[in-house]
Amino acid sequence: MTPPGIHTLAIHAGESPDPTTGALVPPLHLTATFHLGTAEAGAAIFAGEQEGFVYSRWSNPTVEILQRRVAALEHAQAALATGSGMAAIATALLNIVRAGDHVVCAQAVYPSTYHLLDVELRALGIATTFVDATDWQKVARALTPNTKLLYLETPGNPLLTLCDLAALAHLARARGIITLADNTFATPINQNPLDWGIDIVVHSATKYLCGHGDAVGGIIVGGADFIQRCANEPLRYFGGVLSPFNAYLILRGIQTLPLRVERHNANALAVARFLEQHPQVASVSYPGLASHPQHALARQQMRGFGGMVCFELKGGVAAGARLMNAVKLCSLAVSLGDTRTLITHPASTTHSVVSRAQRLAQGVTDGLVRLSVGLEDVEDILADLEQGLAAISNF
């Protein structure tokens, strides 16, 4: 039998009609605890000899449906939902590394991830080397005998640099090193890192998976044994669990994920082409443009190029501030993957948690603008950017 298509999985994977009522929409289980049945059944569940729900910090039926759905979309054995994207990253990391271990991480990653590795885990005796992961040879030179993890983000935040997933997975596997990739920007619609040999994938489900800007969550996907260890140890005892209500909202969002991502892809490509030709724009980064230095790699390992565009204005940071104050449809806000187009200045917002030197080393300049292209009519997005850019030229 032919495997289900991506739209079918997004709607049906992991669920079945409610056995009590026949409801097609998965029930929202707003409960902290569950009846164990009998003393014998409760003991068997606690001993791991019998499946069952005990307490929503351990597992919850609504959350479990979300986990099964994302695992199916990412071609994984299992998934674990968490309270945020950072909870997913921290839970996965704490299930891999201990004091004395070493991590090699891509230079261009989400700044909170950078801080977690550079400050918080370093205080626990876990060292991290940040490296230009667009060059596998630089990654190879950074590996040491105690390297346990290679952490990647592709496309990277916010410059949209790509990592060669297959090459880096091969390099790490030959050394017995675990690979982990943040797939938030690409989504499982545009890219499946596990298919290229990566061991673990994380998502900020707040972004495209939810897609409506109304719920915070995270997801880890990978092998069943790894996911079970994450659930039994770091998630259970550090407590970064996802609420059933947020799981319900994210499940609702995923039903339209393939349709939304198709629109994000098309709108972002049109915006990137527009910006590339605009006289006020110094440079544009978007994997779907032939001018992107890794366009060939993007065509190889991605099915679509995503909804994120970043660009530099010729007038630098002052011009960027004028643009963000002039736009009307585009919303000046952090986060991404929303139905709305969001515009932000990374140096003063998302990347302000790292030092200026670290930010510049990542390529995040003072005047960089990041655009999360939404689902509005693309003509309206372009018109808003046009009038915003005109405000710069008229200044």
C-alpha cells in the first residue's frame, strides 16, 4: 500500500475517532491526573510493565496525539512534546551530554540556543565550540575525542545559511557522534533531516507547526529509545512539559501546515526577488534565490525554501529603523511562522541576548532586517514594503 501523502498525515496521523463519543476532533484532556483502575494496574504502569496515563507531567492523551503526528511528518520512530522550543532543545541536550563532554555547534543558530550552550551548559562543565558549519572541513577540525554532539540549524537563524546534512551526518557517524538539527525554519514540509542521516530533530512548535501565533510549544523527534529516555529523565524531572491546551492548538495548526508552507514559500520567494532588485537594498539572503551561496544545496536537500527572508539596507541600522516604523501591514514583532508578516531588527531584539562581538561573528550586522513572510496577498505585502522603502529614500 502506498504510504499516505503529506496532507493526509497532517490531518490524520496519530489519531482515530474518540472511542467514547465518536468525535473526529481529538478531545482536549484538561486533567492533571488519571484514574489508575486497580492497585495492581497502577503498580504495573509505574513499573513500566503496562501502558497507561498517570499524571500529565509524564504524559497526556492530547499531547500524545501531537507527538505521533509530528513523528509521522518527520519520518521518525517517536516524538516528545515540550513546553517551548527551548525546552525541547534543553531536554534533548541534557539527554546527550554530561560534565566533561564537548559539543560542536553551528555558528549561526538561534541566540537563546547559543546562550544555553555557551553559558548555561558551560557552567555545568559542558564545553562548546562554535564553528562555521557551512564548511564540513571546519567542523571536522573542531571535533575532539570527547565530542558527543554536533548541533546544527539549517536554515540558520537569521541569515538562512545551510548545513550539508548528509555530509555532516556521515562525518559525525564515523566518529560515533550524535547529530541534532533544529528544523524550525524549514518545517517537515520543506525538509526532513532524518532522511539525510541526522539522528535527532527539534522544532519550536510555536512557529510554523502552530502557525497562528497563539500557542508556545516544542517537539523532539528521533529514535524510540532516545525519545523514551528524554521523557523518563530530563523532561519528567526538569518539568518542561507542554500543556494539553497548547497541544490541541498546535494539532489544529498542523492540519493546514502543508497548505500554509506552500503559501509561505511562494510569498517569500516573491518578496526576496522584489527586495533583490530594490535600489535601497544592499543584499538579500534567501535559499530560493540563485544568488544565495548555497542555492544548489538548498535545491538538493529541501523541497521548498521557506518563509524567512533577511536583508541589509544601504542606509544601515538607521534605515532599518525607518523602514520598521513606516510599514503598516507588516507587524514589528519577534517570532516567526505566523499567518501575519512579521518584521524585526535582530541586533536590537532576538540577538540582543548575545554580545555584539558574538553577534557579528554570526554574521548578524547592526543593520540586518529579518522578515517572516506571512500568508497575506503577496501584492499587499510588496506594496507595504514598497511604501516603507520609499520612506527611506524620501528621508
